[in-house]
Amino acid sequence: MSTTTASLKVNGILRQAACILGANFLFFVGLALLPQLADLASSMASVHPDPWRSSSLPNLLFFLSYLLSFVLWVIDLIAQVYCVGAICLTTAHILKEKKISIRSALSAVNPRAIRIIWIFLIQAVLSFLPLLIALILAQVIVSQITILNESNSWISLVIVFIFGGIPTCFLLLRYVLAPSACMIEDISPYSSIERSVDLGRGKRWKIFCAAAIPAIPAFSLSLVLQWKIEQHLSGFLFFVRYPVAFRALDKLPDFFIQLVFTPFFYIVMTLLYLQLVEQQEGVSCNELLNGALKTKPYDDEEPGPWDDAPYIEPGPGDSSVGIPWSIYGSQDALQQLQEETDILEAVSMEEIRETDSSRPNDSEESQA
């Protein structure tokens, strides 16, 4: 498959992403299956016992219910991290026409998993802070208005949308390329956020179109199906007695939609990231992908002592053994180690020169 993306428009990127997803559909669905199962379990665990109806139950049961919900949420977050990272690296391999397995793709995320978690947390804090402020502002303003309740709800909705929804969408677009930058360039979370912001300057509308075209139909279809389920099945006595079963049924439309939408969305973002780097920095897509694919092994037919941790291949003319990323944590740490080694070698050479200059030469010794 061609790695040229600089000349593609939004429809070209979407078409190429659809081709990649269609040709490797089961592979990408397999990557997205684990986080969606974790999300489904977390949603079912969010149905807690009602203390008013179950007052005879011990307090420990309520504590365990909320604890289970929190544990499943953490598992869901970790699964999402591995899914997103594996999709980005798999897209790079497909563009370079290299084979990769689900196991090796997930194992390659190991040295970058903590960084992607930090990226998600930074994105959440920076992006949803305006929405939180807008919610508080809407409550304060509506509480001071003494008119009909229906009008109050509309006023609150407008305030939240204008002062919270629009800024949140804008901030999400600023940071949406950060996971791809972290996985392909192997950089820190803050550097990934900065890369996303820098590459997106002047291209916000293009990023918005590339994100909105697949996202709006997917979320709209999910909301419509959930509304239909709630409208027709919420009154059944079985679901009234067993709300966990109703929550699972209500979550199923989003479950199946996300199996396709999540891989497609991050394939699009990876292609868009590669295109912006190629256009703005003059770095060809091939060169960038070659750097990303230095961290392997991905071939299960060649197991080695570092099978669970990617390593650096020796450069041309270098006979040294590949160094695992897991020892140093990142490329930045490895570069810092190399700089420290160069400094120590320079100091050692300077000491040798000083020692040689302090010694008398052979002619002086012979005259003596």
C-alpha cells in the first residue's frame, strides 16, 4: 500500500482509512473487542443497589458495588490505551506492507502505555474543564431566574452548549493527534500534546471534518437505537426487576458501533498526522514510519530474550546488540544517556592529554 498521504484531501484520507479497515476488518475488531467488553462490564457494574429498597443489606455490599465499578473503569481505561496504541502502530505497519499480529501489536504498546494514559488524562482535564465551568455557571444563573421550569431547562442547555460544548470540542481537536505522535515518534506525553497543537495550526477545520464525518453518524445512530430500546423495553417487568440486564441491552448498540468506529477513527487520525508532518516539516512518510518501526520484534517466528519488549535495531556499521526500550523508558532517556556517555569520554580524553603533557619527553630523559 502506498505511503504517500501529502496530497490527500479529507475524503481521500477517509477512503484510504476505509480500505485499511476493510482489508483488515477482523484484526481491528479484535483489537477493539477487549476495551468494548470492559466498557460493557463497567456499564453493567454502574447499576448499584438501591439503599432505600435494600435497607437490610449490609454497608459492605454497597462499598463492594462501587469498588467493582471503579476497578472495571480502570480496566476499561487500560484496555482503551492498548487498543488505541495498537491501532496506530498497526496502521504504520500496513502502510509499510509489514505483517503484524494482535499479540505483537499489543506487546509493542507496553513501553508507551503509561505515556498514553497521561495523554488521555491531560486531554480530559484540559478539554472538559470549560464544560464543568459551564455547568456550574448554568446552575448559578438558572437559580437566580424565577420563571417557568421548562424555560429554565432551555436556558441551562443553551449556556452549557455555548460556554462549555463549543470550547470542549475545540480543545479536543487540538489534542486529538497526540496518541499518534506518541506511538510513532516515541516521545513524552507533553511533547505529544505540543506536537498535536503545532501540527494542527491552520488545519483545525480539516481535523474537524476528518473527525466529525465518521463521529456524527456513529453517535447519532447509537443514540437513536438506545432511545428506541428505552422507549419500548423500559416498561417490561423483567427489566424493572433486573436493571443490570436492561443496562446491558441498552449498551449493546454502542458496543457494536464502537467495534467499527474506534479503529476507523484512529486510523484516520494516524493518516492525518502523517500527512501534516509530511506537509509542514518536509519529513517523508516513509522516513517517519521507518523510525516508528525500529521498535520491534513483531515477528512471532523469531522469538528472542526481549520478545515482550521492543528494541532498537543496530544502525549501519554498528555491531552492537539492540537495546530494549523497556530499560531506558523512552528515546529521550536513551539520548540523554548517550550525551552523558559522550561527556564522560571527553573528560577521560582530557585527563589523558594532561597526563601526557606533564610527563618529560624522551629527549629530556636521554640528556639527563
